[in-house]
Amino acid sequence: MAEKDEQRITELEHKVQTLREIVSVVTIVAFTIFLGIPIVASVVGVGTYSGFFGAAWNTTLLYGLLVANTVGYLWSEL
């Protein structure tokens, strides 16, 4: 009976580890999309002189570097 309990605990640990990995990947993808919105908005609206759209290219590149570094850091923590 103790062997069955150990087996069930091991299976549960594997399931928890799998769920942690899934949640990590979903979080990284969602965070990447969230940070990518200003980049796309800036690229689409360059030169339109509106409040949110049309940021300068250097701002767009700054956002891009921020996203690249953040996503790289998050992926390295997996």
C-alpha cells in the first residue's frame, strides 16, 4: 500500500510540474504580446502625431529592446 501511495505522489508531482511549465509559457507569451502592443502601435503610426500612435523610431526601438531582453530573461528562468 505504501508503494501505491508513493506512485500516486510521484504522478501528482509530474502533473504539477507540467502545469507549472504550461503556466510559465502562457505567462511569457501573454507578457510578450502585452509589451508588443506599443511597438506595433508605434510602427503603424509613425509620423501621425497622435498621443499613443506615432512614437518616434527611437522609442519604438527602445520598446523592442525592452521586450527582447525581458522575454530572453523569462525564457532563461524556465
